[in-house]
Amino acid sequence: MSAPAVTRAISELETYLGVRLLTRTTRIVRATEAGIRYLEDARRVITEADEADEAVSGITTEPRGRLAITAPALFGRMFVTPIIVEYLQRYPAVNAASLFVDRVVNMIEEGLDLGLRIGHLPDSSMKAIRVGQVRTVVCATPAYLSAHGAPVTPDQLHAHTIITTSGISPVPEWRFVHQNKTSAIRMTPRLTLTTNDAAIEAVLAGFGITRLLSYQIAPYLACGKLEIVLQDYEPAPCLSMSFTVKTGRQQQKYAHSSTWP
């Protein structure tokens, strides 16, 4: 359909429904809350009709088509990419696209089927499957701690060189919990970076202390290149890791993903 035809069809649909589905400006067209809900419901109806067609015609349920996945950037590189490759090798009729970014994306608006989320999940029509949890940790190299001393309490961080990332800490305020009491320490970072990869490189160089998620530094903890400090003050509870998936046929279509290693 041409763009004018689409615009006319949507306008007629809005008139029929008596509600605005899109917000239009001279620069952008964005779905309203009602429009997003209507899109979700319409897709569900269509996929359920497709399921009925497939059940009658006896089409195989083996995954096929395009699978779009989102995850945090570093987690996607470290863990999701190898799984995607194995999945595609197992199911040759599937093509995959990934969006690895350190921001919360709207899966409906961006056409995503499966997402890995870390932290609190807002209410959604998506189905969430909890797959694990991670800790928020403060770390540095053994050499840095030997030269400058390891902080014993969060207040002592003010005497250290602090590295922050805008991805995990858009506001340089680190929260700690000790004996059921929560405290917030406003940091004055010497170095602020936009990616966790860069923060890891800076801390590995012995420049200072940073705060990251436990999975991001797991390989460096295992080989002794980094050490965790202030473990007794780590925020609780740990952050949940969950897969969010579309309901309906998309969920069934990629149900095999629950067997991923």
C-alpha cells in the first residue's frame, strides 16, 4: 500500500473506533497507548487465526521465520550471541536479528520477539520467564587495592579514584545496604564512560574503582585480575534476569528457545 493509502486507512479506523491510535507531528508518528494495545490485540487475533490454519493443514511446528532479540550490550556479546549461533545451526529455517543496547526498548514498537531484561519488569502483555539473577558489585584490581588500600565502608570510596558508566549509573549515586539500612553515596567520578566495556578496560588498567554487574566481570574475577570490595554492603535483593516473550503464536513458535544452554 502507498503511504497516503495507509494514512487514509488508519484515519478511517480511528474514526470507526472513536479513539486516536497515532500521535502525529511534523517530524514523527508515534503510537498512542491505545494504539499499542490495539496493535497487540490485533496481532494476537491474527496469530491465533494462523495457528488454526496451521493446525488444520498439518504444518510442522518446527521454528521458522525471523527471530528478533534484544539484550544488554555486554550480556548480548558474551552470552546471547553464542546461543543465537547454536540456535540457527539447529533450526536452518530461522533467521535472526539482534539489538544489543544498554537501554530498555519497547519490544512492540521495535518489532522484537524475545528480550533479556535485567532488573524490575514493568507490567506488560509480554510473558516473563525468570532465568537467573545478578549482583551489583564494586571492584578494582589487586594492584590498585594494594597501592591505595581497599575501602572497608562506602564512605571511604571518596578517597579513591572512581570510574562510572552512564549505562548502569546515569546518576553517580551508588546505593548500599548494611544491617537492613540503605545508604546512598553520591560519587564524584574521575572518569565517566558510556559503555561497560570501557569501564572494564579502565579498571583493568588499574586506574581506580568501579561498579558493575557481576556477570560483566565474572571472567576477570575467575582469573584474579579483579577483586570485589564492600561485599557486606551490596544492595539486596539481587537483580533478576528474565526473558520476555510475545504471547500467542510467537511464544509457541520459539518455545524451543527454552532449551537453550
